[in-house]
Amino acid sequence: MTSVSEKTIEKVKNAMLSCLETQPLHKVSIKTIAENAGISRQSIYNYFPSKEKIFSCLFDDLLDELMEEIEPVLKNFDENSSTLISRLGFSLVQENADMVTLLFNADADHICYDRLRHHALRWMGNIARNHGITIDDPGYLEYAVEHVTGSGYHVMKRWLANGMPYTPEEMSKIHSHLMSFSLLQGMMIQE
């Protein structure tokens, strides 16, 4: 059974999505979200300190769904796992294209990127723990997370903006190919 709190949180999230259909995040107000949800502003503040937190929760919901799917992959990570994780990510975006389009077009790249970066750090930490890898240089891990996050986010955003002309399988191969070569090699070798 769904509690009153869970129903209220879902109302707020759905109201935020409704607002994002007509305006970017910086123009959305808690008042408008409350009106769309049919609840008071104070009710929103009981669950979310800001509209940015509501937005973050929407993005986190998608990434948590992805985390559930990739958890078994992270436990048995090998050289083919990156492509599988990439395919699962592109598939999730495709399955939730309307919602992801609203989030990507909300002029809130900094929030989307931050949330994706947070989850990528969790994924990479899980891989390290599952394989007994000790991270001697945390700076190196930070650069690796930035690389994976930046690449994944911008490629996914461009794919969605272009109308998803390739399948998730094709995109995972393209993305993995680009991630595994230097820029020059990636531009010269296009299979």
C-alpha cells in the first residue's frame, strides 16, 4: 500500500515534470509546482527543501533504476561490461525519452551532470570493491569519473536531441569505441 507521503512525493514530482513542459527549471516556482500538484507550498517543503531537490530526485529515480540493472554487471565486471552498462543506459533513456528530454532541456545541466557524476562514482567504487582494487590516487579516480560522466552525459544528450537515430545497442558500441581510443584514433577508425 502506498502511504500518503509517497503519494504526495509522486504528485510533486509529476507536477515538476508538468512545469518543465512549458518552462526551464529556473522559471519554475514552488508555488506553481504546488498548484499543479494540488497541495500547499508548505507540503512541498515538508519533503523537498527546493525545486532543485525535486529535479534532482527525478534524475536520481532514473539513475537508481539503472543501478538496479547494472548491479550484477558491476559484481562480475570485465572488459565487455562497459559496453553492456552503456547499452543499459541508452535503453533506459530510450524507454523514458519524454521524461529525459524534459530533464535535459530544463537548462539544468549542472544538476543532471552532478547527479550522474555522483552515481558514476558509486558504480566505479563498487567495481573497485568487488575486485579488491585499492585506489592509491583519489585524484586519478576523480579524473576517471569526470571522463566517464562527461562523455556519457553529453553523448546521451546529443543522441536524444538528434531523435535517437541509432539503437541503444549501436550507441553503446559507438560510445565504447570512442571511450577506448584516443581522440585521433577514434576519429580515424569508424566501424
